Amino acid sequence: MGLIGVRELREQTSEVIRRVREERAEYVVTYQGRPVAVILPLDTEEAEAEMVRAGKSAVVGEDPYPLTIHVPSGSHLKSAIRGGEKAETTTRPETATVRFVPTETGTTAWIVAFKR
């Protein structure tokens, strides 16, 4: 795994990405000599097999909130989490509905994962 400084990375981004893509090169990115990040080749098949959608929604306390999401072609709903807890889900051929009842009015974060 090669070391590359932030400045060098900025100047050679295209070349670094080409090496990662074509040669499966790996880099540790440094800032002022200290490691801060890693650049690794991505297994695109695996990445495409599992997709995650996340967002935030404004909600009203005690008011049931259905969130309907398009399911990517060839995929199925793997999980739905809201506020760190698994949410109730219903799936149909092209959509999934995540339903929850928030305890407070405000903004809530949600994460939905799909798997091929």
C-alpha cells in the first residue's frame, strides 16, 4: 500500500484513480505526515449488490409516518432502520413502505438497505 500526501493527491488525482481502477492499487493518504484516509479499489459487483438509501424526514409526534421507497430493479428490501431501531416494512413488486410512529415532533433519520 503506497503513501501519498494530500498535496500530491490533489495534483495527481486522475492518475491515482486510474491506478486504483486498473491496477487495483491501494493508498494511505497523509496530511502533514500522518495517515488520515485510505483509498482502496471498490468491488463494484458487491457495491451494486447492496445499496443503501438514507435521509431525514420531518415528522409529527404520535402521527403514523409511512415512507414509500422505489425498490431498485432486481433488488429486495434487506432492512429499514429508524432512530437505531428496526422499522415495520411492507414490500410490493416495485416499492417498499417503511412505517413508524414517532414519539416526538421533529426530524428523524432513517436508513433503508437493499440487496440484489
